[in-house]
Amino acid sequence: MTAYADFLASKARDVGAVGHEIDVTDVHPMLHPWQAELVQRAVERGRCALWEDTGLGKTFQQIEWARLSGATALIADAGVTLRLRVAHLERWARNSRDRQRER
């Protein structure tokens, strides 16, 4: 390694997983498979950041993380996107109700 790579490696910190294991099939089927895998990893890690670009479904992934984590969750957001978040929550709720009816 180079001196700079060694320096960067010395800054890496891993706080360890504090979540719990889930099966990827526990994730709402509305999410794409790659989103479900990210949610699964986030639940297992317990603390996780989703560094995804705009429009890739972070809101739905956050909702699923909150649901599956089994703990009280607070999803804070800038007021600019609040209306979008509410619309996403309503859509997720409709899909969840439809899913319950299918069982």
C-alpha cells in the first residue's frame, strides 16, 4: 500500500452490526430486488446510510427499514420534500392494504 492508502485505512471505523437478521423475502414486494437487498443489509446493520441518487426509492427503503427494524424510527427530512414523502407513504399504505387483502 501507499502511504496515503495506509492513512485512509487507518481512518476506517466499523461500529459493528446492531440490527437483526431478516430474510430478503420479508421486504415488501413493491421494492425491486436490489432495493430489498439494501433494506435487508440496513436492518441487519441497524445503522446504515443509503447513499443513492435522486429517484431510486430511498423513501420506500427507509419505510421498510423502519417497519422491519422493530424499533421506533424517526425519518427526518427537509421541508422541500415533505409532500413527496407523504405521497410515498400513502402509496406504500395502499400497496400494503392490497397485499393484506391478497392473503
